[in-house]
Amino acid sequence: MVQTTALIDTLKQALKSHRLTYAQIAQKLDMSEANIKMERAPLAVRRTRLEK
């Protein structure tokens, strides 16, 4: 869990530094913006999404 939290924190920082929006992320992952917002919680991150 600690590693997952650290990974999520790092990912959030990277996205923020690149000024990416949820809509842009959703488009790249072929998902809806709503799904991106729901999956941003650390426990909701799925391995298959991280592998993309």
C-alpha cells in the first residue's frame, strides 16, 4: 500500500507539472473523463491501467 501511495503521488505530480487535464488523460487511455476522476483514488488504480 505504501508503494501504491508513493506511485500515485508521483504520478499526480508528473501530470500537474505537465499541465495535463483529466480530459487529455482520458483521451490517451481511451476512457471517459468521469472514469479517470473515479480512478484517481489510490485503491482504484488497476494494474492494467498502469501497464498501458
